Amino acid sequence: MSTIVPFGPQHPVLPEPIQLCLELEDERVVSVIPVVGYVHRGLEKIAEKKDFIQDTYLIERICGICSFMHSMSYCMGIEELMSIPVPPRALYLRVIWAELHRIHSHLLALGLLADAFGFENLFMQYWKSRERIMDAMECTTGGRVMLSSCCIGGVRRDIDENQKKFVLDQLKEVEKEVTSLNRTMMEDYSVKQRTVGIGVLSKEAAYAQGAVGPTARGSGLVMDHRMSGYAAYRELAIEPVVETAGDCYARTMVRCREVMQSIDLIRRAFAQLPDSELKTPFKGNPSGEAVIRCEQPRGEVLYYFRGNGTDKLERLRVRTPTFANIPAMLTMVQNCQLPDVGVIIISVDPCVSCTER
Amino acid sequence: MTKATAKAPWVVHVNCNSCNGCDIEFLACLTPMYDAERFGVLHIGTPKHADIMVVTGSVNNRNARVLRNLYEQMPSPKVVVAMGVCPATGGIFADGYNVIGGAEKVVPVDVFVPGCPPRPEAMLDGILEGAKILAGKRQNSVTVKPVRRIKIVRPAAPAADPAAAAAAPAPVKEEAK
Ligand code: SF4
């Protein structure tokens, strides 16, 4: 006989409201039914009501954690529709902000994971390092979460020498702190007890269920859309971080190593930063269709645009990474023990407000 | 007892329809850089232990019931702090087809913290302001207005002229229990 236990929408381990109805046999989870809609805002519909320049700031608010990358993908799409060339310096600045966002998102996820298995101290430490990245973003753009520095045709702000020095100093500190924190995450006995061998997703299952981002890379799939070289990633040569075990530990490892990779990327981007205009002026309205893919901290996002020559888009569709990861997440939760559900879910790093928009 | 509660308010965080921007800033308040605990603010997971409810995000047809339910579970006296412009007016999502509007449509809000998202300092200020209101509620032993049952209806289609729009009923109909 099985029991159905609702998990959420208000649950201490979940920062966001999503409900999972867990069908239990004693403590073992037999099946999971997700119940969504608590964060649905009808954002795609609102985007059709506002004009395409206002949409840049609306799209940023799909998700506060990867806000810059959302506005970047949106701008890339409109630029493709209207064939606007982006100046090289703007491309590099976009990479710098995007990678800052990736670091902050990964540190946030690692912290929440630590909180999910009850390691409060580690959570606080990760978030303390994360504040340095927030400071770096605030120093360069003026906003901590909503940077609003990406605009169609380029970027709105430049990074000058003083700001560059500040960002690099902060990165140095973050590197030092996170290296020692990662050691705890990777080697601590009690942490390993909670993550190794829990929530295993095989490579085949990850491929078949269309997992993306660290979830896919933790299962051994070499999939990082940055390799395709959008923005300035072409000149920066990305080596994707891949682990093969497919459990919570492997996914966490991917994030730990990607933080270091992003720090390295920002340094290289600063070293190669070319001099040019910041933005290309443009005229007219978008028309036609475009599809844009972009690698976000949680995986690959897909944007579809259709413009009809007016100042309002006819259709904007966003397929966010967490949406792609939900089938994989349900597979992982099956047959695990009830106390592990929180850890498994947080190890996928779901972002519900992206998923439901 | 009175003093103790006002000096150590326990906070429950309810994410309604937020974009996460406010949530991560609220969580940042609890971490060492801003450290809400130095004011005795403790973040807890269950509404039954909480004195202050922090709401982020606007309210939609689906989560209005959840918000109301969580509010009713909190012991009285209680204070609601709305973080960001979303729970104040609906914010950037106010045009959404299923968005009812701000949190005030569903629960009585005591403190509004403006910003999109507000800075963590502003959030802390809002919580402390809420704690003061909480102390007042206790000392004057003001009981909270009897809780009313709400019925959620879809927002009326926008009226053509502004005068009619002003006269149109609010999107949330309230009925006495
Ligand atoms: S106020 Fe702004 S940052 Fe906060 S939830 Fe609303 S849109 Fe997001």
C-alpha cells in the first residue's frame, strides 16, 4: 500500500514554490507527480504587450539568478532578426558579466545544497564569498541582481581600469576562499555520505530525457553550448567540465569546478578586452523568425522569436533549462529514500520561476 | 514576553510569484555580510512559529490561496512585510493575464519595501520596522481584524475610459465569513 505525501509548495528546503506529490512505500519513493503553476506570471504574453525595447528589462525578470544571461539571449535574438552587428568590446563585456553571474549562481546553488543536507556553516561561507561577486557586479553596473546593462546592439556601460582592478581583486579573494570551501564539499566524510551514489542518472537516461547543463555534464554528456562560440566565447576556447558518475556528488563537482573555470574565463576576457564602441545604433522593427541558444548556469536556454515588422513581437517563446531537467529530476527521485528527496532536488538546482515564467 | 517577541521576531518567507531576485536578496540578508540574526531575526520554515511574514512577488490566481492559508496559520499578532514592487502593485508583471496584483489583495500588509529588488539593507530595515509594529500590536493588544474569506475572480477586462476603470470593482471580491 502506498501513501501520497505532498512536498511543497511551502517547504523549508525549497526556496521556491513547487509541489511534488511523492508516492511512498514506507520510506521509499515510488513515483513523483510535479504540480506547477504557483509562479506562473504569463510573462511570454506580457512580452507581446510591451514593445521590444522594453522587453529587454521584462525578460531580465524571468529569473533573478540568471538575469543577465536572459537579457543577453534576448538581445542576441533581436540582433539576429535585425542584423545588428555588435561591437567586439561589447561581446567581451557580455562574457564578463555572464560569467560573474555564473559564479554567483553556482555559489548560491552550492550553498543551498549545503543547507539542504544541514551543513549551515558551509552555506553561510559560500554565501559570504558570493557577496564579493555581488559587489563586483554592483561596482561595474550599479545593480546587484538586475544588472540591466545589456541592451540591443551592445551594452550600456563600460568597465574602466579601476573597476577592472576591483573585479580582479575580488576574484582573487573568491578563488582563495572557494578553493578551501570546495575541499570541504569534495572530501568531507559526512558530505559524501549524503551525496555519493544518491540520485543517480545514467548517461543514457540523461541523453534520452534531454537533460542539460551541470545535470547532463555530471552524467558524462559533453554538452556546453558555450563551445559553439556565441558572444566572445569563440576566442576564449572553452573546455567543458564533465564528470561521469551521475550522482549528486558528480553534479556538485561540476559546479565546484565551473566556478574556477569561470574565474579563469573572466581573467582571460579582461586580458584580451579589445577597444571599440559599446553599442551599435539601430533603426526599425524586428521581423522574421530566429532561434537563439545560450548556456546558462543551469543549462541551455532556447529562445524563439517571431517579429512582424511592428514594435511588438508577435511571439516570444522561452524553453528554460530547468524545464528540460524536470524529467531527469523525476527519474532521480524514483526509488530513493524520502530524506534524500530535498538533496536530490537541490542538486539539480531547479529554478522554478524560469520554468513557469 | 512582549519585549522578547519584538526583539527576536521570527520570519517566514513566502515566495508568491517572484522572479527570484527578491528571494535571493532576502536570503542574502541572513548570511554573514548582512546578518539579520544580530537583530534577533530568525528565518524559519514553518508559518506556525512565525511572527513576521515576508512576501516576495505578486499574487496570481493559483498562489493566492496558498498565501492566505499560510497567513491564517500564523499565530496572532502578526505582521506582513512586502519586499519589492511586485507585492506592492504587481510590479512589472501587473499586466499578466493571471496576475491579481499586489499581496494586499489577499493579506493585510503592514510594511512595503520598494525596489526591484530592494537592497538587503532596505529589507533589513523593513523587517525591523515590522518588528516595531509587532510590538505595538502586542502592547495595545490590538487584535487583527477578523479574517475574511476571499473569493478570487478573474480581473475584469480593462474598461475603455479611465473613469469607468476607476468605478470598476477591484479584481478581488471579498465576502464576510
Ligand atoms: S520586485 Fe523585481 S526583483 Fe523582486 S520579484 Fe518583483 S520583479 Fe523580481
